Amino acid sequence: MFTPYRGREALRQILAAVMEVFTDFRYVREFGADDARDHALLFEARVGDKELQGCDFLRFDEVGLIEELIVMVRPMSATLTLAEQMKAKLT
């Protein structure tokens, strides 16, 4: 998605769609100090017949709530399949 989504409802819709599109989802590594506001979570999953790797970049506010979530995935073939399936779920 190229347009930022804002708010809990938008995030709820996106995560619900992701849960339908991804199979075999698993987090495999976490980066960031316990007291840091920034963390990264490396994950692996399948979308259709494609395997992908991705990273969730999280920024927490001063009370520990998620302030920002950025997701990146690779390789391009899996990214294109993910984009197609997410578009179908969100439109």
C-alpha cells in the first residue's frame, strides 16, 4: 500500500485481511532493546504459492502503545501476489 492508513479501524481492516491472505505466518526474530521505542519483527509466511519474508517496524509512544507500523516484504514476486490479494480484500 502506498497510502498511509491511520487509526485503529483502518489497522483492524488491514490486519483482518492479512490474516486471510497469509498462511504459515510466523515471527522468526525480534530486534530492539527492551526499553527502546523502536523495534523490528522479522517474519516469514506464504501468500498463495509464494514464500515471503517481511519485517514489521514498530514505534511505540511514551505509554507503550503502537504509534507507527511499517511493513516491508520480499521478494518482489511474493510482494506482487500479496498486493493483488490485499487489493481484492480491501476494495
